[in-house]
Amino acid sequence: MSKTLALISLWRDSGRIKGKEVVLVDGFPLYFYATLAAKDANVFGEIYLLSNRPEVSKMAKLLEVKEFS
């Protein structure tokens, strides 16, 4: 297993466009697709969603990735 980490940052109120990481695309938040792409790449030993948003915890469990808040 690779020791490479994928860190997907979803901090609330960061960046120039507020809430862009949770905008729904076909019914799922944008970070959902970024996380799936990281999983499908099969190059990461672990994938972390970095967030202070409560709704990200549920999605991390659903996608079987780790969460760091």
C-alpha cells in the first residue's frame, strides 16, 4: 500500500467563492467527485477530508475515507 496521502480541504468560509466546495452537482457536493477521483486513482494510501463542516463527517463515512477537523 502506498504511503502517499490525499488531502482534500473543505474549510468553511475559506477562499474567494463562499461555499464552492459544497455546491451540488447532480445531487452531490463538489468534494464528493474529488474524493471519488482520488479513490479511483488507486495511488493514495489514505484519503482525508479536512473540514470544519459537520455534514462532511457523514460523507467521509459513506465514502470510506478519513476525516480531520
